[in-house]
Amino acid sequence: MLLSKLLNLFKKKNDIQMDKYLIVGLGNPGAEYAGTRHNTGYMVLDAFAEASNTAFEDRRYGFVAETSLRGRKLFLLKPTTFMNLSGNAVRYWMQKENIEQSRLLVVVDDLSLPLGTFRLKGNGSNGGHNGLGHIQQLIGQNYARLRMGIGNEFSRGQQIDYVLGRFAEDEQQQLKPAVETAVDVIKSFVLAGIDITMNQYNNKGKKPKA
């Protein structure tokens, strides 16, 4: 019994020392949601996985890919819990891999930011986003989040249709540079930390010149 406890403690200690990071892209699973504004988090993680030459596997609570970056191990997670229960996936994988909250980054769509922009924050409220709201219920709000602007060009009462609608071709072109830069933001977060990354990238994330 004592030996078993000691082995578990040793395993947990080693897991933490391995510098593990959990990078989460929020979205909804299924072909009907592919390419929608609410799945911008998925899009960023797909781009990161492609750049890292890794692929996602269907695992518990989400599609998961593993990669490494200069000795750090990254778990890329696209929850399959649907948006409103995203916290279940985040909490499970943090606990399973013994990942500290300071090494969690959540990528999420944001109506309050113009399309093609982004903002990195070290903590904060959920801003009315259901996915962030559920994560906050389960683990609190002290974790990093990368907010990807999707704009708010919709009429009153049409918010749900807007976020679950797909990007038009010209909107995809506006979004593409932000997604590409988001890949670099994630790398910087892992290698340099939240403060340096915010200072380096948040000005770059402001509204592009027309």
C-alpha cells in the first residue's frame, strides 16, 4: 500500500517536471459545424497541428494530438463535449496529464473583436462565451486565453445563427493571417510565457489596415 502511494507520488512529480502544456481550441464536433465561426478555436489548432506535422486522434472528451517543442510536451485538445460542456474536457485532460493551470491556453472565438484580429489575455471573465463560462465553473478564470475576433455583423436576435454560420470566402481571407499568427502565439506562450507573449503579439493582433 505504502509502495503504491510512493510510486504514484513519484509519477506525478515526474509528470509535472516534464513541462507539459495543454492547448485547447473550442468548437463543436461534427460536419455540420465544420468551418463555422464558433469553431475558430478548432481552426487554429488544426493549423498548429499541420505546422507541427501531427494528427488528431478521437480520445476521451475530445480530439487530441501530441507534439513537442524544444523539450516541452504539448497536448492539443479539441473538445467533443459540445461548446457548453467544454470544461469537462479541459478539466479531465489537465488532471490526467497533471498539467498546471499556468500551462493551459484556450483558443476561442470572440464576437467583441473585429474579424481578423486577436487578443491574448492571462485571465479574465468569460465575456458571455458559453465555452469559457463552463471552463470557469470547473477550474476558475485564472488561465490564459487567446481570443480570435469573428466580428459582430448580425442583426438583433441573430447572434446564434451568426456564430453557427460559416465564414464567407472573403472572410476566410481576412481570418487566415490571424490564424497563422496564432500558431506563433501558441509557440511563444510555451517557450516564453504569457507576459512576454502578450507584449510581443497583442499589438500585432489589432485590426488590420484596410
